[in-house]
Amino acid sequence: MKIRLADYKPGVLTEVRADYDPKPLDLEFVDLKYTKPLHLEGEIEKGIDTLVFRGALTGKIARVCGRCLRAAEDAFHRPFEFYYEIKGKEYVETLEDLREILILDHPISFICRPGCKGLCPHCGMKLNEKPCRCSVLPENNPFGKIRLTRGKP
């Protein structure tokens, strides 16, 4: 959002609304897609040398679990508050700061739930749904010894 400073009076709180298409903002990742446009509701307060821009971004995202590959759609609400030095400026561009909020909020690996068991590394069975009947024996698996001793002193 480009804020033209001449459009705002000092000390007057002004409400703003905007919608953004996430695709041109380069916000989507392999495991995260925005299913609706981003909606911004906020307020701008201009001071003598500073501008306060606060509000919230809302929308819907579809994410893929990093363990079981299950897709999950969630609504999100991200509040923000920015302060800008405006002395000698004609406008303030806020889009990069808004984009940064959403990128930094994205986890490195989304997990659908705390106890997600993921996929069997051998047969691909979704272990949250049922246990696999994998024929790979621990002695044939280079990590078998770790599995056998896990949790034991």
C-alpha cells in the first residue's frame, strides 16, 4: 500500500481497507497457497515527523503437512503496527513490510497436529490412519539399530 502523505492530516486517525492478490506478491511456497485474496483493515495516523500504520491482515491459506502430506486450510489474522519516519518524504510504501509479516510467520515446516506420525519411509502408508505392515526388517535398515535402542539407556 502506497500512502501519499499529502492525503492525511496530522493528528487525524484515518481508516483504510485494501485487498491484495497474493500471487504477484510472491508469498506462496511449495507447501503454502493462499486460497483467497489478502484483506487489510487498518488505520493511519500522521504526526509531524512520523506516521503510524496499524491494523490486521486476514485471509485463508492451504498448507501441506511436512510429515503426512495432508492438506489443511486455515483462516489467519495477523495484526501489525508500523512506524515510519516521514520528514521530507512525499509517500510511504508499506507493501514490503506487510509481505515480510506473512513470510516470517510461515513456519519452516508445517505440522498438521502435534502427534502427527507422518508417512512410513518404506511403503508410504499414512501412519495417522493405520499402522503399516511393512516387510522391511530393522536389520536391513541402516537406521534399524537406532529404532531398536530408542528410549532405552
